[in-house]
Amino acid sequence: MPELRRDGFCLCLNLDWMSGEKRLGLALLAAAVLLGILGDLFFHGRPLGVNVALFALAFVAALAVLLRVGRAPLHQGRRWMALPLLAFAFAFLRHTSTLLVATNLLAIAGAVTLGALRRTQPSPVRSGVGDYAAAGASAGFAALGGAIVLLQRDVPWSEAQEALRGTRSASIARGVAIGLPLVLLFGGLFVAADAVFQRLVSSAIPSVPHLGTHLLFACAIAWPAVGLLRDLVASREDARSLPADKLLARRFSLGATEVATALGALVGLFAIFVAVQARYFFGGRSLVEAREHLSYATYARHGFFELVAVSALVLVVIVGANALVRSRIVRALSVVLVALELVVAVSALQRLRLYEHEYGLTELRVWTTGVVLWLMCVFVWLSVTTLRGRGRFAVGAVVLGFAATAALNVLSPDALIARTNLSRPHLDTAYLARLSDDAVPTLVARLPTLRPDLRADLAGRLLARSEDTGGVLGWNASRSRAQDVLRAHRAELRRFARSR
């Protein structure tokens, strides 16, 4: 039974009777409530900016406290998680590009995957693709269902009820339950009777017109957050929502012959495609237009995204083949396939360059170009690790992903799109005006160089942009700078807009 100590009107409940897991369950429940409240306060009705960094700091702080409460050791992944998680959360303070926001969110998911690695051996550097895939899947299941396990198994509902039964705490709770309706009743009467008292109450008690919406939003934030926290603080595999070991698929009973045959067929296909690419792209515009009855730009556009998909899928095939079978012939065919794939990737970039020269860039084109360049680096890393019989491929791919995301943040894709498209013959002012705030300073600076009709149209669209800065919690450097630029040049923009 719990031990009670009375000191005046203070009643303290000694929780030493409660096991460490039960104490951790209560701490997780408290963290869920706190993160839910903070999530609603930070994000509800606000754009992404400072709030992402603040919530990430709160999440990491909650994890640190929970690790201390649960006395859990610092497993391999958790030591690696905090730095990239916070770094890419703070990247939201700089840019507003939609695809860059999505990329930063993917990088944050990658950091959480690092934290979900639980085995003490091998280390994250030596963990394989299967370990990372299992960690990512485990984190995903924890975000979806970890809160259910917490509520059902970890929170000591029965013990807490037994501990409070018959104590002064229970008496206080019953008193509050009886007094609250009375306070509301008489308070409502006083408010209706006196206008001054009404203003006093209105100023003292904040109005929450959409309480249900706020509660739902807070729950939507708290649910995955506490599920992830529960998974991250679990000191044993069997304490997790879905242990990683259960996610590691058993190897298929395939031999080197089967895998080599499949890779050989792919090598032949890739070789034929590369030969076609050499014929058309080194043959030039006239060969394409004469044989295919397509413009050179249309020919380039039709193949770019397909080649990006090929690059991503062939990586999965090569990694999977070498995970299933370790043989020299499979590695040799994989090396040839990597070399051919690099040519395909160069072809994809060449297609984009041709189309971009005519029609300019879009966010999707910039993002997929970044994916292609990242994949090329990953293929090279694959060649010097897995295909040479060495480990550390998975952690290298993750680090390269972090580096690519950091490069996109430094590059500022929307500003690059604005600079590029403003110098192209086919200018879509409607698309340029829809770019994020990252592009606004470039657009305003380049307005005087445009044709009068294009300048007037773009100026009018810029004047119509929203002036909502998101407040303190939604503050973002790019958004703030864009508003400053628009305010400083408002008179000039109005003059341009009237000159249609």
C-alpha cells in the first residue's frame, strides 16, 4: 500500500511503491498533456516557423526528462537523433518554400528513425538497410499506436485509484466536483447582473470559442508525439509497441544464380537505353525532331520524371539483391548496373537542363533534381561500401540525405526559381506570384527589368499577397523579410500595377 505523510494541510503521496515502469507511464502521460497543449498553442491557425523549433526543443527536453525518470540507457540511435532533429527544425525559421518544408520534414523523420535504432550492436554506423527500415517502421507504428499501449498497459490507473481512495486528496476532488457547478451558476448570475463585473470576468478569463477544435488539435499533436516518446525511452525491445526484430524480414531462399540472372537482364535493358540516350542526346535537336516529330523541349520534359523514378527504384533493387545474396557475380553485375544508372541519371539532368532553358524551373523540378543528385551520391557510396563487401552504407545514405536537405536550405529553391524564370522567354507571372515568401525580394528587385505588361501583372499579384506574418510563434525570417520588402516598395508596386 502507498505510504501517506501529513504535514498541516499538505498531503504527500510516496510513490516508491510504484514500479519504475509505472512511474515512467505517468511521466509519459504528463508529457503527452504538455506537448498537446504546446502543440495547440504553437501550431493551431499559425504557419510554420519559430513554432517548429520550439516544439522540437520541447520534444527533446521531454525525452531527456523521461530517460532520467525511466533510468534508460542512451541507446545507439538516441545519441545521434537530437542534433539533426533540432537542426532541421530550426531550418523552418528561414524558408517558406512548400517543397523545402516537405524536405525538412522528411529529414526530421530521418532523424527520428535514427533515434528508433535500438540494438546495441551493430552501432548506427554499422547498421544495415534492414535495421534502418525496421527502425523507421517501428517509429511509424509507435506514432500511430504507441499511445494506445501507453493508456492500456503503462499508466497505473488501478494503483492510482487505490492510492487516492479514502485520502484527503479524494475529499478535495469531491469538493471541487460539487463546488464547480455552484461557482459557474452564481458567477453567471453576477455577470448578468453587473456590467463592470462582466468586464472584469471577461478580462480575467480568456474566451475559448472553439474549445472542441482546440482539444482535437491538441490530441492530434499529443498522440503521435507520446507514441514516439514511448518508443524512444523503451529500454528493451519487448517494451516497444512493435519491436524492430519483428519487422526484419527473413531472407528469401534465393541463390546467386537467380539474383544474377535478374540483374543481368536489367544490365541488358539499361545498356540498350543508354545506347538510345547516346544516339538522341549526342545526335542533337535535329535527330529528335526528325524521328520523333516532337519538339526538343517536349521530348526532354516527357522523360525527366520517369528517369527519376527509375533511379530510385534501381537503388532498391541493387541494395535488395546484395542483401539477399553475397557473391562476386552479383557484385560485379551491380557495379555495371550502377555505372549504367549514373549515365541514366546524367541523362535525366540533361533533359531537365534542356527544358529549363526554354521554360524555366518549378519547385517540383528543383526538388526532383536534388533527389537525382542525392541518388547519384548514394550510388557512388554504395559502390565503395556494399559492392566492395564493406558495411556502413545505410548510415552514409542517411548522412547524404541530411547533407542534401541542408544544401537545399542554403540554396533557397524559390529564390533560385525566381532568378531563373525571370530571364526565360516563357514567363508565367501567375506561377511566380504563387511562390513562397523566399522569392519575394528577388521578384520585387527584378520587376523594373520586365516588359510593361508582365511587370504590371506581377506587381498586381504581389500587392494582393497576404500580410499575415503569423505572429511571434509563426515568425519566419523569409516571411518577415518579404513583408518588409512589400511595405517598402508598395508605392512603386502600385505605380507598376496601374501601368497596364
